[in-house]
Amino acid sequence: MSVVEERYDVCVVGAGHAGCEAALACARLGLNTIIFTVSVDSIAMMPCNPNIGGSSKGHLVREIDALGGEMGKNIDKTFIQSKMLNKSKGPAVHSLRAQADKAAYSMEMRKTLQSTECLTIRQAEVSEIMTDHDVITGVKTFSGAKYFAKAVILCTGTYLGARCLCGEVINYTGPNGLQPANYLTDSLKKNGIEIFRFKTGTPARIDKRSIDFSKMQEQFGDEKIVPFSFTTNPDDVQIDQVSCWLTYTNEKTHEIIRENLDRSPIYAGIIEGTGPRYCPSIEDKVVKFSDKDRHQVFIEPEGIHTNEMYIGGMSSSLPEDVQYEMYRSVPGLENAKIVRNAYAIEYDCMNPNQLLPTLEFKKIKGLFSAGQFNGSSGYEEAAAQGLIAGINAAMSILGKKQLVLNRSEAYIGVLIDDLVTKENYEPYRMMTSRAEYRLLLRQDNADLRLTKYGYEAGLISEERYQWILEKEKLIHDEILRVNKVIIGANKNVQEILESFGSVPLNTGTTLTELIRRPELSYESLAQIDPERPKLPAEVCEQVSIHIKYDGYIKRQIKQVEQFKKLEEKKIPDDFDYDEVDSLRIEARQKLKLYRPISIGQASRISGVSPADISMLLVYMEQQRQKNRAEGK
Amino acid sequence: MKTDTIAVIATAMSPSGIGIIRISGEDAFRIIDKIYRSKNGKKVLSNEKSHTIHYGYICDGERVIDEVMVLLMKAPNSYTREDTIEIDCHGGILVMKRILETVLKNGARPAEPGEFTKRAFLNGRIDLSQAESVIDIIQSKNDFALKSSVNQLQGSLNVKIKEIRQKIIHEIAFIESALDDPEHISIDGYGERLKKNIDDILVTVDKMIASSENGGILKEGIHTVIVGKPNAGKSSLLNLLVGQERAIVTDIAGTTRDILEEQINLNGITLNIIDTAGIRSTEDVVEKIGVDKAREHVDKADFIIYVVDSSTSLDENDMEIIEMLKGRRAVVLLNKSDLSPLTTEEQMRQFLSQKIISVSTKEHTGIDELEETIKDMFFHGELDFNDEVFITNIRHKNALINTKQSLSMVLGSIFDGMPEDFYSIDLRNAYEELSSIIGESMEEDLVNEIFSKFCMGK
């Protein structure tokens, strides 16, 4: 019997948010790429919340876009409501979030994949990876077909060994009742990959017609919509938006939950996987925050052409009958008809400390992985990793320099560094508090930070790159100009200041100084700045932020300079930690396990002390001097 | 590792003729310009040539601290290959301390153990053979630093710092959870409340800074412990050394019984003396704690005074003490020389090689010889003045001052009407400074605090 055998440059396993970005990046760089999915109808499916972005996740989408990824463009084409969160806070935490039309989102992404050259879509369950002396050679499907490739990218999401739990009822399926992948885990284990088991959950979907919206508060989108993608013309996204709705749980809800806790698979001990603390089920919220007499519930549409509404804030794994009782105790949901039950899902993922910051496995050359398989959670986190894994798989095949973003450059850098360097016992979610240099990592300047990397990789056009260079220059020049504009204490100026409730001037000052006053801004002072050139809005925004927060930004830049010195001290691949006598045992074990690429990364590994880092530095310098003396 | 500007007292922390404070790093000249005044007040040292010496004064603002000579070395022609300044001052401990503090206040940070040598090495200044010693320094000094910051920092200060940290991280976690989940958690109008809390914290921090100014956080000096069986005459000896019946007796936290501490000055040498509970095997729980404590003190001591009651025979308790003394810096006092001896110097010799002196605390004899012995040991370098404790103190104080500064900046941000996310930048810095005192880190703490205290959505 003969089996199918095909050859590709890259195999991508899984067509969720990570897989799509990975496959698109490789194919767009000219590599012959095949993407596997258990169901072609589930490409870029959103099995949980119907939105893209949100605090810090919005940053990720912007960064993906600046690097030449697809997520931002795709949501701009398919959103039905959009909001800039934290608008009253500083620019570093402004975050875009859009409600997606799930079906449209999935279809648009599928269209993009289908129209990309060099990209093949294949519905099949990958059951094995093939290796030869620790180098990947391809994958095998359940039907026995072999696909040879120079690189394989695992983006298996929540499908590996998946089971869904709804009270006592257990379904051995992936999300949304889709077919799970039951064989790949064994093959990975055979190849020495350490596997974890995580869990996550989703709330019920309820028929719109059964909801009484008059008992809820309507939540509107922003009046002026900002697109995610830097390439989307803002005029094109000013659409009619649909609303979300806010209601609350109450004591009765909590009572129902408490009475039925023993029927929750988590509290009954049936679930083995570790769940995320940041998106607790409603059971968890009621138990852990028993002092709260109510919790918010957001009712969000799943799309234009569906009646299903997502019940945000009430994910659960309680049995079906309890779910009815519980949801119906919430004002507006008294007559709720459930379309899909809430459920918890358990799945196999792996310990990401087995990866390099390039997302390639340390032990298996050419094998990359991204997304929930790496122990993260969230569409945006997955897409970000998928893009980086895709770029790096391509770079390694093309013999070009791989892309590693550091913590001072991007949220993506923070995300990947946290995953591969820190101990991670729950699905990892991006948070702005994880980014120590967040004042520099704003969503508004993602293009300025990252376009050059996308351009170097080959995913950003010449034209787009040239615009970034031009934009940088315009910003720079305007900041200098504003600093030279002297404002006299004349009557006109005083009147204008007064109109903003600002203290009048005693003597002349610079425009820069005035802009720094909390009640004033670059935009509002245009009238006393007659020489101001006409600049694009995105340039003005940067000028404004830079002048206003100059002191804070400079302090953070200084911290970054310190940080970078350690990041730039690279540790050679073949560094032998056993040669460094003075390392403490714990540090030596950890360093050998993690094999950090730089002194900076080494310093973030738990169990490695500053003294150990000093030892490493001294030892490395010693080696350098020795090599130099020996003329190497 | 870091390349910011560091400073250290380069000479021994003992009263000597001259003291040297050394500064290294890119800000060295900027700092010296701020604190140096020439005689005519016009000279700016950063404009002067490398390898020149300048007479003048070190000032803290308007106040003159000391008359000094300043030696300039510009990069790369210095030990560390960085811009380096040496300030030669009068050798009093207080003066050196003040100058160092002024330097720190103006932008340097206290050097880590062995850091000057490490920089010299990493900048290619010293050769391979010297590198071995760098590793030794880092290792041994770090062991101490670890011990001193975690072990010696006992009691109320540690508790207080943890309390403040807890308060600060709670505020950060609240801000952060609201930023991460703005639709579930609102922080509107939070500035006012935060201001009140920070004002409260600042009062405590100020008090801690003040208390670190008089006397230090950790007791400086030669860590000395008096041991012996009950009634051997330990307390009498301590009283004699102090020179009077003790008016004030300090209790050390954690010991409700039997451990007393005094600081005395012998010819300019500071001894930090702890009088322990008498050591004898015991079943009594309360007393057992006192004895365990005594052992702990002996383990950590720089110098041990073993008081033997020579009018009784050596017993198992003495043997236990003798075991602890092997290889340690110690003197043995055969007390009660006024009574007929049952234990003699010859007997003691069989067990211990340390100096043995006959004394009578009752008749006040032999005490001069003890003082003379301690002085000799010190000047022959057998006894170390523990300058690491001093450095640890400076570091703690510096961290407290930085904490204060960061908290003040939070108040500044509130006053300026900055958005809430700016508060957490400086709150984090304050938290990290405090953490550096007790040797803990932020990362996990914050995430845990956020998830455990605030109910996040989805």
C-alpha cells in the first residue's frame, strides 16, 4: 500500500489565531507552506469571547500589525463595535478593544489564507512529528500521510487530548464540540517534550430574543472609531455599531451557585488542569470574593447574523440544570434560552521553558510552537506568538537573522520572555503590569517601535517603511520647533490661558512649558502657535505625548539603557555551566535547564541570584581574555 | 553588572589619619561638581585635567562637611577604566560616613561587595590571575550581605518594612487591576485616597530614616558575645566593661529573657557586646529558647569572651562551650581568681589554644589585661571591625531615602493631575527599594496580589 508523501518548506499544525499568523508569515516570505486543521470551517475561530483587543491585548494587536501580521487588518474588516479603553488614563494604558462578528472574522481570515500564494490548507489530524537526530523532518497525519518539511510550527490550541466538562457530563471533544487531537501528545512525549495540563472555560450563549434588555444598561461603542491596523484608513471604519449590555448577578445567583458547588467538576476534583486566576469562573468568583454581593455581567453579541449573545463574566462548568437556574436569576435573563452551554475545557500544553526566545525548541531543531500550546491564553497572545514563530521558522530556513524582541521593545517581547524564562503554572495572559517599560510600549507608537523589524523580515513594504522614517523625522522636528517657540505674556495669550482655567503668565515662556500644564495640550494651544506646520494627526499625537510626559519618558529610557546592557551580553550556545565552579548548585541547575541566551535573560530566572550573575560575567570575561591571549 | 555610578569608603572603617571615598562611573564628575567647593569657590572639577589633585571642601548644600583633597582620574585611565574620583578626607568614621552619604544623595549608589574590582576586571583593567580573587570577594561578601540583610535585620525594622511594602503593593495592585480590567474596577477619584495613604507611609519612612541616622539600623562594631555557665560572672564582666551599673538595658526583639546588649568603646574600638544566657543543658522550655539564642549569637559573633568560674570544676556544660569555641576568635577569662581555683590555666590549655587571662570581676583585677588583649588583637588585624555592617547600614538608609523620594514623586504626580497609571511607576520604585533591604523581589508578588485581592472579569 502506498501512502501520500508531500514536501513543503513549512508545516503549520493548527489554524487558530497562532496558526494563521504563522502560516501567513511563512507563505508571504515565499516559503511553500501547508496549514493543517481538524476542520476547515473553523479557521481563526473564536471559541470564547467575541472580541479582539482590550487592555494590553490591544497593544499586542497593534504590534502584530506593525510587524506585518494579519490580526489587526482582519478585525478592522469585521468588527461591530469598538472602544478605546482607559481613555481617561495615561497614553500608555489606552487600549483598543473591538467586538467581532465571529463568523465574519473567521471567514475573512479564511479568505486571506486562501488567496495567499504558496499556502495550502489541509483538513487532517496531525498525529506524529517526524525527527531525525533531533532535527525535525516533518509530520504524519492520522491517515498515515507524510508531509516532509524543513520547519514545523505547532499551534494546537486547546485541541490536544481535549475534554469538555459541564457538570457531570464529560465530552471528549475540542472547543465547540470539534474533533480533538488525541495522538500528537504521545508523539511529542516520545520526543522528550514535557507536557502540562491546563484548563479554561467559557460562559453560555443565550438567544437574544429571550433577553429583556430593558433591565440592563446599554453599552455603546466610541463615537470616533480608531482602527487597529496602521494601514487601515480611519474613514473606512466609521460604521454603525451594535451595543453591548450590562447587568449584575445578585445574592440569589450566588446562593444557587453555592448550593451546587459539589456538582462543579472543579470543586468535585474531576478537573486536573490548572485554570487561570484572571478569568475565573463565576463559581470561583463567588467562592473567592464572597464579600462581593454582585458581579458584573456583560451581554455581548456574537455577530450580526446570529441571535447568540455571549454572557461575559459568567463562565462556568456547573451542570446544565444549574446553569439555567443561575443565568435566569440575573435581571433581564429571567426567561433566558440557552443556545450553547457554558463549559470548562482541559487540554495538553507544554512547559514553555523548553523553547528559545525565537520559539524554536531547544532540543529539536526546526520545531517551533506558538499559542495556547505554549501555555498562554487569549487570541492576541496566540497570534503574537504565531507571527514570531512564523517569522523565525522562515528566517532559519532562509538563513537570515531570527527575530527576538526584548522587554523594552514590545509587549510581544515581554510575553515571550515571560513564557520562556519564568515558571508558569497557569494559562498566561498579557497584562500591562507585566511590562516594566510600558510608558515606552504604547499602542500609539507600535509602528514607530516595530515596523523596521517587519521590514527587515520582509513582511512590510518599502513604502510603509519609508513612511515610518518620514514620520519619525516629522515628530523630531516638530518637538524641536515647539521648544523654540517663545510665548509672550500678552493679553491675547492671557485670555486664552484663562479660557482653559490656566494660571496667567508672569513672563514669557516656551510653548513646551505651557503644553506640560495638565489643563493644556499641544492641540489646544494651536491658536497661539501661528507658525505651526500642518501635520498628520498621528504625528501631532506623538508630539503631544512626548512633550507632555517628557520627564517620565526620559526616566524610563534611562532604565532601559541599563537593562539593555545586560541583554546585549550574549551567552554562547555551547556555554558549559559546569565549568563555572563558583555557581551555586540551584543556579547551575536552573541555568542548564533554561539555557538563557543573554545575561539579561539569565538574571530573570528564579533561583539565579545577582551574585551568580556576577560569577557568570567574571567567568565569561575570563574566557574572553584567555581566548584572546591564545589568539583565537 | 550595572554601569551606573557607584561609591564606597575605600579605607578601613576605623579611626585613622586619613579616609578615602571613591566614586566610579559616568556621573562621577557631575556628582563631584555638585558637592565640591574650591577655596575661592570658582573651580569646576569637571573642567580640570585628569590625574590632578585639588584642595577644597565637600559641602552638603551650604554646609561644609570636611576639608579634603580630591584626585581626578578620567576614563579610561583609572582602576575601573571609568571616570573615577577619590576624595581624601579626615579619617573619622562620622566624616567619612557623611561624605559618602552626600555623594549618594547626589546620584551615586553604594557599591556592591567587590564591585570596583569587578568593574576593573570587566573593563579589561586587571589580568586573569587577579580574577580569581574577584570571585572570592564577591562570594564571601555576598554571603555576608545575605546574612546581614536577612538574619541580622531582625525584629521590628523587618516587620515595619514588610508592612509598608504590603501597603504599597496593595495600592499598585489596585491601580493595575483597574487598568487591566477597567470595566470591572473603577479608580476614579482614587488620587485623594492614595495621597492620604502615602502621607501615612511617609511618616513611617521618615521615622525610619531618622532612626537610621542615630545609631544605625544594624549595630556597627565588633560583634562580641560573652558566654559561660550561669553565675560564672558574665553580667558582672559586662558591667565592668561598660564602666557603671547599666542604667539602660536593651532587649533584643525575640528574646524575652536573658540576652542583653551593650555598645562600648575601648580606645576607639567599638565593641557590640551581647551577654547571653548561661549555657547549660536544660529541659526547661523557656530557658531552652534563651540557650538556643545564645548559640545562635555565638555562631554569628566576630569575637567571643568565654567566662569560666575557676572556683568550680569543668563540667559537661563547659565542654559544650569549648566545642563551640574551637577555631574561633576568643579569649578565655578564668573568673573568681580571688577564690581558691578548681580549674586552672593548665587544664584549660588542654582544650583551647586561645589566650587565657585570670580575672576577678569582684576585685576588678585582670580587666586591664583583657582590654589590652582586645586592642592588640584589633591592631594586629586579628579582629576585624565589621565594615560590611556599616556598608549594609548605608545601603539600607539609602534605600529608605530613595523610597521616600519615589513616594514624594507619586504625590507630585497626584498634585499635577497625572493619570493614575503614572502613580504606579513611582510606587513600584518605592516597593523595589524596600524590597532591596529585605532581599525580595517584586514580580510574583504583584501578580499574586492582583489576583488574590481583586476580582478580574471575563
